[in-house]
Amino acid sequence: MSFSSPFLSDFPVTRPAHTTRARRSARPVWLGGLLTAALLAGCGQSNKDAAAGAPPPLAEVGVVTVALGDIGLLTELPGRLEASRVAQVRARVAGILQKRLFNEGSDVKAGEALFTIDSAPYAAVYASAQASLARAQANLEQATLLAQRYQPLVKANAVSKQDFANAEAAQKQAEADVAVGKAAVQTAKITLDYAAVTAPISGRIGRALVTEGALVGQGEFTQLAVVQQINPMYINFTQPAAEVMKLRKALEAGQLKRANGEEAARVRLVMEDGSVYAQSGRLLFSDLSVDQATGQITLRAEVPNPKGLLLPGLYVRVRLEQAQVRNALLLPQQAVTRSAQGDTVMVVAADGKVAPRKIKVGESQGNQWVILDGLQAGEQVMVDGFQKLRGPAPVKPVPWTASADAPVTAPAKVAAAAATPAAAPASAAKN
């Protein structure tokens, strides 16, 4: 039974809250259905495009093209720098050191005055020697005149032959006295000159080992300073005798050939910070004997040092090219996979397919390997982009440069992934 009354119609009707929320949530159902239908239609259209045969873009990988040639085998050995000429400046006369005439650490010329020693005693000896020489010369002149006067008189029997013989003997003795006097003067002059100490060679002088006022040369030749010629410089380094014998056998067997031209004797210096010295040197000689204690052979090279950057005693590493290998090439080390089964690289064929290839690796040259066998000229070796390989799918090779920013994945880690199809593309195809 229902009641209708004008009185009841004046009050608003209150509905439950859950009824209101249900109606609000039910309002956009038709809009969600339209969006779902549109997405399904788009997915169906993309599946139709894929079924129509549109190929995905090929993955780009960095490659280097094989170019065979003669590769120099560089040997890197430790060595020490040494001045080409070293001279000790010593006091050759005794006396008080009066003055130093050079700046420590500067370049000096041969014969340049470096120190002065008190020369007063030696100047007196020099003057005395000159006086003795003058007296001997006067005696010689008198003896000569007497012998000349007796010569005509002895023919006339005015003087005895004994007197004439005595006059001639006195003349010869006076001549000898003059010779002795001249030698004494020369000796005194040399000693006097030694009071002014000069540079024996041209080069760079170090610090002064004595100061003004010191007594030098008393009983021994006191060392005053050291002059070293640092342009050019010598590099003394050693090489194991076993490596030298191995190299000689390889050269005799024809496996290697000798480096030709100027490159055969050229050496490069690697400094302690890893930088390479700008000037190249040349090999001078190798010792004929082997050190019995170390089994090493000593070698010496010469390198220019016009700016004085190299200093005696500095530790360096010497890169020396002693031989060359024929029909070889250099590959970045990141392109080679080294394992117990052998060394391999990934070769990109003309159709873009990637396949592993066994190779023979020789010595290392910096961050590269010397490849002795296994590759042909013109082939493309993969260096970068190993993470992009997807099973047998072809790739797009692009020239590789060392400054490439793309991350490089180790070939050893990618080889297993390349052997089996990846799961990600399969799952994407199902979707």
C-alpha cells in the first residue's frame, strides 16, 4: 500500500552512498571499451604489416678490414739514461780557492774559467824561471863569442887547441842551460795557468762541491764540480740472452726478416709517465759477452736531447725494432677472444653473417695483437658491437675507429649468447 501526500513530497529523498558510487563508476564504461577496441585494431594492423614482410633494421657493428703487410716486432726493455760525456773538474795545484766564476746548473764551454786559486806563489816561481832562463841565455852568448874568437887564433897557433876545445864545450853547456831554463819557464807557466780552473768539456755543470776560502789540491786533486754533456744522451739497457738467441734462430729459419733501412737501428723512449719521447734514437752497439750473474746482454743507444728534457740517471723503457714478420696485421686486443681452446675473432661475411674464426696470435704491440695467420686480405673483423649479435641474424658492418663511444662487450662473453637464439625476440614475436 502506498501513500501519497502533499506533505511528504516536500522532503528530499536520501539515497544510500554505495548506490551513488556505483552509478558514477558505471558511467565511463563505454569510453574504456572504445579505447580497448582502438588499441586492438592498431595491434592487428601492426601484425598485418609485420606479416606483410617489412624487415627490421640491421644491427650496426664496428669492423676493421684486414690489410696484410710487414709488421715490425717491437721489444720494450728497461734502461737508464747516461750523459754522453762526463768530466770531473779538479784542482790541479794546491792553494786557497778565491772565486767561483759560473752559475750552478748552467751550460759552460770547453776552456771557460770556472774557479780561481791563489796564484801568487806560482807567479813568483814563473818569474824566477824566467830570470834563470835570461841568465842562461847571457852565458850562452858569452860562450858563443869566446868560441868564435878562438876559432881563427887556433889556426894561427895563437891559442892552444885545449883552450879552443874548452871554449866549444862551454858554449854547448850554455846551450843546454838555456834549454833547461826554457823548460822551467814552460813548467812554471803551466802551473800558473792551473790556478785558473777551466771547463775540460762543453756541457752542463752541476753544483760547486767546495766554497771560496777552502784549501784545495793539498796532497790530492780536489774535486770541485762535475760537467756533463747531455746532448746527445746514452741509454744503457739489457736484454735476456735467451730472447736474443730465439730471435737469431727465427731469422735464420726465415720466420722473421731483419728490419731494413733507418728503422733497423731506431729506438723510441717511453718515459715514466707513459708518454713517448718525441726524438727517436739509434742503436750504437750490443755487448759481445753475457753477464754471468744475470744472463743479460748489454746494449747502448744514442738519443738527441736538444732541449735538455732528459736527465742522467732517469729510468726509461726502450722500444727497439729488431725484426719484422711477413704477411701479418695488427688487431685491437678487444677483437680477439683468447681461451684454452685457442684464439678466435668474429668475421663478418659479405652477406652480413657473423662467424668465429681461429687465428694465430703473436706478440703484443701496445693495445694491439700481431696476427700471424688465419685471416685473408679484405676480410672484415668485428671489433665493436658484440652485444648486438642475435644468433644467425645478419648485421650491418661499419668502419671502426678507436675513439668510438659505443660500449664494447668482451667477445668471450658474447660468444655463448651468439651460439643460441635469444629468448627476448621470440617472446616479442609471440606478443
